[in-house]
Amino acid sequence: MNEFLAIPLVSFFIFNWPLYVIALLFGVIGVMNRQWGLVLLSAVLILPFTYVLNGISPFAGFSLLLPIFHIGSAVATKDDNETWAWVLLAPTFVIRMWLLMVAVVKTMP
């Protein structure tokens, strides 16, 4: 592997994936407990991941909408509309699961 490519990949997996998981947890906990502040915090925490994900061609442009979906989920949580809060968090879960499936399939022999 090219050493110029290895350093960004290592920093991506060390910093962005844990923040993505923490953002998902804060989003879920915020919607379940009706604390819209936690959902807003999840929107801030997901920003670095969406910036990096924007460089991948299938997600170009769409990934920048993920924090906006989190903000919409926070607004729905504040207005006690739990159904819309979950619907607006769903794209984050779908992208996470798809990326995990791609990683598992790529590592299979």
C-alpha cells in the first residue's frame, strides 16, 4: 500500500468511525429520551465523517445532508414527533450498515 494513502486511512479509521458510532448512539439516546440537545450534538459529531464520505463518488453530495437530517430529527424530537425523528435518523443507519457490509465483503477470501 502506498504510504501516502496509508496515513489518511489510519486517521480516518481512528477518528471518524468512533465519532460516527458515538453520533449514532447520541442520536438514538436523544430520540428515546426526548432530549433534542443530544440529537443536535450527534449532528455536530457526524460532520467529520460526512466530510470524508463526501469524497467517495456514490455519496458525493448526499453525505452532506446527513447532519441536516440529524438537525431535522432534533426539531422533530423537540416537537414531540417521535416518528419523524426516527425517520430522519434512518439514512445514517442505512449508510452505516451498507459500509459495514462492504467492509465485510471486501475482507472475505
